[in-house]
Amino acid sequence: MESQVRGGTRWKRFAVVMVPSVAATAAIGVALAQGALAASFSVSGQQFKVTADQLHGQGFAQYGAIDSGYTLDGKKTAHAVAVSSFNDATITNMCQSVVTPDVPFLGSVTLRLEAGGAGHEKVQAHNLYIDVDDLSADATFNNIDIGVAAKDASKGPGMKGNGEQANPYGFAQQADSADLSKVQQTAWATTAGTFKLSGLHMSLHKGDGKGIECY
């Protein structure tokens, strides 16, 4: 079965749908024992933007979770996210940017990272997890299952575990593979077992990101 989606998908809305199923788990911080990765972490007070011309992922799963972290002034906070996971992924022409405001003596500073562009191999990732709250793309999912219990989404790499705040019995979806093009997303965290960035270029720019951010 093939499912194709065109246009923008507002993952903030998707994440809000997830909140009832994860709220109780988030409140008591239940640790899951299915860890594919070493540890969870507190997210920073800054979202980052990511674009890609193409993303091909083998073994896709997605479920709702809560990312705990801090505001930039050190207060504790939490964010509802949709965790998109892939066993293996290749990414063409990836860009990542984040704006840090109010740097002493400099004002705002924008960090921009690019990899996998023209003349270079595609970015490659294994056991990739992206904690997203907004996504726009054209997407095709092959052999998709919608409404799976998160703990049973076996086509992907499994839930993160090790302190992750997510309900293993909550809503999830999975597919044998996923192909996304014209990707634009904002995320709170990215985690991978391995992440190979060919043709990596990182640059810092003064300013609030206008004309510098990935989008």
C-alpha cells in the first residue's frame, strides 16, 4: 500500500493530539526499558530549523512524546513533540540553522550548518530520531500502518527509552519506508547512532537569521 501526502502538515497539531495519551507518563517520568540509545537529555531553550531536498528513510515509525528542557533563562519547561524515527536514512542537501539571541556585545548570532550538497555524498544516518513540532513536505509512505501502539511499532528502530517521557500504549504509525521531498521542519532534538555529514560546512553570522536561516 502506498500513501501520498502533499502540501504542509502542521505537526504542532499532531503533537497536541498526542498530549492526552502521554500526559500521565510525562507527569511521573516513567522510564522505558526499550532503549535503542544510551540516554535521554534535557533539550535547550532553542528550536532549530532543518531543510532537505530529499529524505529517504528505511524502517519508519512515529509516536508522541514530551521533551523536557529549559528556557534560555534557565526555567524548566516541556514541549509536546512527534518523534520521527528511521532505521536508516539518507538526506540530500541538508541545512540546519539556529538563532541565539542577545549574545553579549554581539546581539543575535545565527549558526548555519550544511552537508550533503552538490558534489558530495548524501548525509547518512543510522537509528535516527527527530523530535519535531512542525513539518512541511511532500511525502510517500510504503506499507504504512496508522494507529499502532507505540511499543509495537516494530518497523522502525523502537522507542528511545532510558527516561523518555512517552506512553508505550499511545498512538503511533509506521511504514516500511518513507520518502520526503522539499522538507522544512522545526525540531527540539535530533539523535542518531551514527550521523555521517559529507561536505560539512558550518558558519556563524551576526544577525537574527533573516536571509541566513535555512528558511
